[in-house]
Amino acid sequence: MSTNSAFLKEMGITEWTSRDAVPAQTQVMASAEVVTQDADPLATAASIASEAVKQTSSGMWWFFGNKPQGDAEVLFQNIIRVLGLTPQEWSWKNPTDKFNPELLPQDGTPIVALAFGGSAAQKLSGERDALPELRETVLAINADGAEDLPLIATFELNQLIARPKDKALFWQDLLLAKSVLQNI
């Protein structure tokens, strides 16, 4: 553990690491050491591979709002990178589209929704409060078949570019969403 990590931990700040930072090979080698010599090699390899998939799969992220353009798109790509999401683990959705329950994963994969902007959060949740009141609260999507999907309201990406001070608050929203996803 580095000195910076120790200081961050002491202050109670969560430090995220990229999935790329801990290669799957290391995890597989650690798992392989536990296996006894009498075990079937094919069965052992299959169980280790399924463990690696379970460790990396964290759920689905649904992002709602105006499709990002220009600097906002770069910011969004950086958010995806920081969250360590693969293209299969997130999708961009329009809040004005009618919700289709058939889009829900059939395997029970947990989902968290992030609404960029007050209007998107209001449209999805049915709430009338302004964004400052909707933030830091776990809302629910107000649609048939989606009542159990958690929704986190946050700032529009263009607002984060215009007001960099809000990025700290946005980071709190991301941490809340990640925490909700891990506890589903």
C-alpha cells in the first residue's frame, strides 16, 4: 500500500483502482494454488474462469439524459473508463423513450440508473422537486416493470464542464450509485 493510499484510507476516502491494474492472471494463479493435485484439470480451469467472470461483472449501468457531444462526450468516456465498465456493462438511454420491461437482463444482473440533469430525473422518477433536492437520494424509476430499479439523479455533463466545482458533488453521486449497485 502506497503512502497516498494510507492517507486516503485514514481520511475515509474510497480509492478506486482500475480493473486493468490487477490482471486476471494473478487472480487465476492465486486460485490455482489452492486446487489439489487430484482434481480434474478441465473442471478446475472452468471453475477458475467462472470465478474470474464473477469478480469482474459488477452489474449494468443505465445512463439517461441528452446524448453527450464534444467535451461532454470526452467527459462521459472518462467516466466510463474510471468506473471500469466494458461496453456490455453500460448503455445510454433517452429519458423520453417509453420503458420496455423486455430490456431488463433475463439473468437477474443488477442495474443502477443515473439520470443526468433535473429534467431527466423528474421524467424518470415522477418527482417534481428540483435537482438539488433529488440528488443524494436513491429514487426509483416510475414505469411499469421498473419500480425496483434504483435511480440516482446528478448533474448534466455540460454543467460539469461549465462549473468544475460540481465535479466533487458528481463524484459523490457516482459513489452512491456504485454503492447501490454493490448492495443489490
